[in-house]
Amino acid sequence: MFYYFSRFLIRLGLPIFLRRLFVINQDKIPQNVPLLIASNHSGSFFDALVIGSTLSQPIHTLTRGDVFKKPSVAFWLRQIKLIPVFRGSEGRHHVKNLDVTTNESISALKAGDAVVIFSEGICVNEWKLRPLGKGTARMAYQAWFGDNDLKDMRVVPTGVNYEHYRGTGKRVSLRYGESIHHTDLKTRPEEYEKWLREFNELLFERMDREILTIREEATKEERTRAFNNFFGANSIPPKGNFLFSGLGWLGRFIHRPIYEAFHKKVAKMTARTVFYDSALFGLLLYLYPIIVLLISAIIGILAGFKAALIVFAALPILAYLGNRYR
């Protein structure tokens, strides 16, 4: 129940948090088959939120295992269908957990759910596809050729592309690529290592088509041109007429104290890590509705129920307009 409640809030919250979200080729995702969503990983847990908001079936996301260390935290992470992944580099005692990760993922696929795996392995805030680990290939091999009856599974190369990695008001493009079936590979399954290499080469090729690439040494002007070319000429919402521009300014003005309070808290929590956007959106996702309810309740006490209802509806709308008409 908490998973579906969270997904409901995410689908409401993303249009407010983002300036625009573009979903490309969603109609080409295979239907009525198990899906292994192989994504790049430049936006930390925010990547999974963007992907999950677009799919109809539940998603299970493979997530770094160290965040599951505290039982209380692990409980809530499990409620939103996260599956821990422990790397061998974190200690030899974690190697045995790789089988647990695979078994949980296979079970989710058998149930008709989608599994999201970040094929690069680690998260880095940058605009390019990094070399792929073997985790996606091994899981696909196990699903197709293990004793799991998942021959119809498809691997969907996916690219999540951000205009920036710090806060609200960004353009985001989620692009689904041409899916991979085991019949697309020429190497025989018996040649395991060679099969893994061919799979990774094919996956990298199809993922790279869906990912924005910008040179690290690119100037600010070159990055802006790259963003505009990638997202499209009409990807920036027009400023609108005087009314919408004014409402956008009002939305930013009203929400600035709330946003600044969250920004300072999250910046301190995440320091120089890649988790800023994920933590900011996560806190806003669950606490902003409470703030709106409290403000509306105070207005209701002072000015009556109708005024409270107007404030309750107006605040999220103004937040949306504030990001859209900047």
C-alpha cells in the first residue's frame, strides 16, 4: 500500500518539481512480457522515480546494499520495492548476497513486474554513458537460460537525461530504446564469457543512442546548445502571457522560503555527494503535502472552510506555474 501511495505522490510531484518531462518511445516498450529496464545512472535514486512514474506495472529497483544496514530504514526501503545489491568490493561476506539479489529479481519478473537495474554500476553526475558492468548481462543470462521459464523477457535500454543535477526547474528526457531479446545475440549461451561480452556491447550501443553526451571541457554556451538540441526546439515552455508570467513569479515568491529551508537542510545532509536531488525531492514529496495541509488549516481557522480549500488547491498550482513559467 505504501508503494502505491508513494507512486501516486510521485506522479503528482514530478510535474511540480520539474520544468518539463519528456518520455520518448514509451509506446515501443514490449507489452505483457517481463521487463528488465537497463538504465544509465546519473541522477541517483531520482532515476528510478522518473522511470517508475511512467510504467503501469510495479517496478523493483536494484539499489546499493549499504543503505539497508539499519533495520528501520531497510523496512521502508522494502516497502517501495527496493532490492539491495552488495558488491564484492564491500567485503567477501557479501558475495553470497548476489544470489539473493538475483533470486528476488527473478521472482519479481515472474510476477509480471519490471526490474530496474543501473547497468553502469555507480552513479556519477555527468552527461555520458560510462562502461557497463556485467551485472545486467548476468541477470539477463540467468533469466533466459536458467531454470526460470523467462524466455520471453525483454531487456529495455533506457536513458535518463537531466538538464542539471541541482534542484527544481529542470528539463528531463526519459528515452526507451530498442529492446533486446536473447535471439538478438549470435554467441551460443554455452560460451558464457563471450556471451556476456556480446550482450554488453549490444546493450551499450542501444543505450548510448538514448543518452545525451557532452564533453567534460564543454563551455557553458556549448552545454546550453547541446541541451536545446537534445531536448528539442520547443522543449522550453513559453513564458506565456502577462497572467501566467505573473502567477509564475507569485508561485516562486511564495514558495521560496519553503524551498530555501529544504535546500539548506538537504545540502548539509548530502554534502558533496550525488544524492542532492533524490533527497530534496524525497523530503518535498512527503513533507510538502503536510505543509500545505497545515497552512490551509490555519487559513481555515482564520477565514473559513472555503478560503482553506482555495489555499489547499492554489499552493501546488502556483508551485507548478512557478517552475513552468520562469
